[in-house]
Amino acid sequence: MGIFFDYTDGDYCMRTSDNTAMDSDGNYMMRMSDNMAMDMESGELHITSSWDNDEDDW
């Protein structure tokens, strides 16, 4: 469905495209790998649950 969990912040994130997402606080995240994303505002790396790249899940 495009929703995954950010273990670093304890937030849920929703994909907005293949490589970007928005967390529950409205912060944009950029995918770095299947289990890592970068907060676009702070530049911090976050550990996430699996970030599937399968568009059929939408």
C-alpha cells in the first residue's frame, strides 16, 4: 500500500513516489535503500521497515 514505519522517529510514512515519502509530521523523506531514508529537512538518516518499490502495491 505504500505505507512503512520509521523506527528512528516512531512515525508512519506514506510513499509519494518511488523514491520519496512523507511522514506523519509532514516531513519529506528520500529513499536511500530498502530500509533507510533521509529526512529532507534535517539530512538525518532514518532506519525504516521495508520500503517496497513495487508500484502494483498502490
